[in-house]
Amino acid sequence: MSGSRRSPGRLSRYVDGYRARLLELGYAPGSATRSLATLGHLGRWMDSRDIDAEQLDGEVVRAFIADHVHQHGQLPSAGVVPVLDYLRNLGVAGPEPTRRRSPLDEFVDEYRHWLAVERALSRDTVAGYTRLASRFLAQRASASDELGVEGLTGADVTGFLLGESTRLRPGSVCCHANQLRQLLRYLSMRGFADPGLADAVPSVGRWRDAGVPQFPARPAIERMLESCDRSRRVGVRDFAILVLLARLGLRTVEVSRIDLGDVYWRVGEIEIDGKGHERARLPLPDDVGEALVAYLTLRRHHDSRRVFLSEHAPTRPIEAAGVRSVVRDACRRAGIEHVAAHRLRHALASELLREGASLIQISQVLRHKHLESTAIYAKVDLASLRQAAGSWPGAAR
């Protein structure tokens, strides 16, 4: 067995297939060796307990981990879950005992389906809405009211939102208020709440567009780009992601959705699957195209047509959260304060404004539906605003 001269016991017949599967999933040689060693530890432990592979389930694995920690003082060097998943896929190991799903779990699943299908919301948005729904209803649920919807009043709604306001920033409270209104409308539609209860959600005292957009300066963005080690595949990938965010002002979910067929090399354009899955074509600048080519040349082979893949096994397309992690890691390497990925979009708008672009042109680049969304960037050109602002009447005597 690779990585160990000791027999893998009851699991010896699965070693070669498991090794091949690990390499197929993109595990590095060292990680594959550690995973094979874990399989060996488990197999020998099964020998000592006279347990066959067909008897493996979550309870048996938990007993193995407890014994391993007791004997060695630490967990196995690689997780047991990939081993168990592999054996389950072969139909060998028994299934994980399923947790009994409560009526509330079923109800939240129905709400999730409604948000995704009827409201056509994105996966990340649906996840946020259902998290709040679960928390709001779970704190009210009881043996006699398994869904937590009986006797729901405006005072209950206000009290919950006030509790949220003690731990969240105003912007996040606004978001939670919107999520709560959506849930109450759904409850009303299902006959669980009064139709007007959504109106009981209080408005959060926050002026629209009251702040000035915050964004990293160009030198900080350059340091983030330079921090990518382009002698390694992961650095080439991260550089391409950062260039797309900084040069095209893409949202994180838009970067994660880019497909191999979305780049039109002959005409120099890239098609974006945007907010609400509205598609739009953008010009592909030379530096962005070069960064994509550099990554695609090194990209792992994978069945998925998504451009950007994870570098940690198992290899899979990265999601919006993975794109945000790339930005966070670049800030850390560059030694600058953390910059949210969306701030790179703000930085592009500010740069275009300084170069003389109109708000209408910036709106087209950022693909805003309404010009009001772009108008906030008028406040970032403070020098021009000072020139436009007249003296306060009576200020100079």
C-alpha cells in the first residue's frame, strides 16, 4: 500500500480503486498518501474488532475515531469521510443514519423551493432568506406549534428585528427586514399569517445612499495583483479572478459562473451571466484575455465547463464564496486591510469617473438596471463637488 508497509486489513481490496479515485478528484500525491494511510488505519482497526466493510456506517466510524484519538492523541492525518463516501458509492458501506426531519425542516424546504422557482432568486439569496426563516420560526416552534406560526403578531415581528439590530450593522438589519417581509408574505399566502403582517416589519432608520462608496486605491489593487505567485497554478488562477473583478467590475457570482463557452476569442468579448441570470456581452480587454489564457493553459482537466476550479481536492467549480476568499487571501498577502470583493467594482466606477466617463456610461459598464444605482458614484469625485458647491449664504462676512 502506498505510504505504508503495513497491511490495510479488511479494506485491502479497495486500496487500488481508492487511490485511483483520489487522483481523479485532484488530490495531490501527499494528500492521497495520507488518505490511503487513513484507510489502512481503519482497515486494521476493523480487523481488531472483526468488522466487515459491509458493517461500516457512521456509528462505526465514530467509534474508530474515538479509539484512534485515545491511542494516538490526535485525529487520523486525513479525514475518514472520503473513505466512507468512496465505499458507499461502491455500495459496500452502509448509509449514514438519517436524522428525522421535523415538520419545520419540511416547511423551510418548501419555502426554499418557492424562492428559487417562483421568485427566481439566486442560490446565495435563497440561502440567506431560508437561514433567517429557520431562525425566526425555530425560536417560536414548540410541541403544540411545530412550525412556529400560531398566534404570530406584529409585536413578535418587531421584537425579533429589534433583537437582530443589537448584533448587526444598519445595512444588515435592512437586509434582514426585507427577508422577514418576504417570509411573512409567504406565510400569508399559505394561510399561516394575516395578509397585512408583512407591513408590521418596521423600517430601518437608514438614509438611502447616505455614505460615500469605499474602495481600494489603485496602488492597493496593484499590490493585490502582484501578490499572486504566478509560478504556481493557484496564483495564475487568482490573478485571472482579480483582473476580472478589477478591470470589468464583475460581481463574485458572475465570475464563478463564467463558462468555457462564454469567451468569444475571435471578436474579443466575454458573455456574463449576471444578476437575475440576465446575460450581457462585454469587451474583453487584452490584459484580461491574457490572464484567462494563462490560467486555461494550466487549468486542471475536469468535466465541468466552468472556467474556475478549486485547487484543493476534490476538484470542483468554485462558487461566489470561493471568489471572495481569493480577494481576502490577496489582501492578506499584500499586507493591506481586508477589502470586500464588491469594493473592486466601486474602485472601477471611481476610476472611470476620474477619466471623464459619464454616469450613464458607468451604468452601462456595471450593468445597472436603474441610473439611481450609479448616481451614488457622483459623490466620489470630491474635488469636482467642492468646485460645484457654492459658498454658504452668510458664511463670509
